[in-house]
Amino acid sequence: MTDIDKLEALERRIAALEEMLTHQAHTLDEVSDQLHLAEQARETLARKQKALLARVQEVEDTSPGGAPSLQDEKPPHY
């Protein structure tokens, strides 16, 4: 194998590595974007859950005659 052949083989390997790196960088960007969207959805759900719990607490606090807590109430099938 001549020096020119070795140099061409190295150039092909470098080009293949550069292509692989480009694909991996693209995949990493896609994963990062999906993770960001998932975090936004989690934060939205957490805010909604907090608001819902506050509303349930408000209903329990204003229920007439000291009605039992919704957490203590048994489901209808019991």
C-alpha cells in the first residue's frame, strides 16, 4: 500500500467519522427538543394539579355542616 493509498484511506475514514458525528449531533438536538417539550408538559400538568387540589380544598372548606373530606369518602361501590 502506497502512501497515497494510505492517505486516501485516512481521508475516507475521517469523512465517515464526520458524517457519523453530524448524524449524532442531529439526533442529540432532536432528543433535547423532545426533552424540553416533555418538561413543559410536566410543568403544565403540575400547575393544573396544584390548581385542582386547591379547588378541592376550597370545596371541602366551604361544604355545609362539616361534610366529610373527599379523601375520606368511600367510593360508591363499597
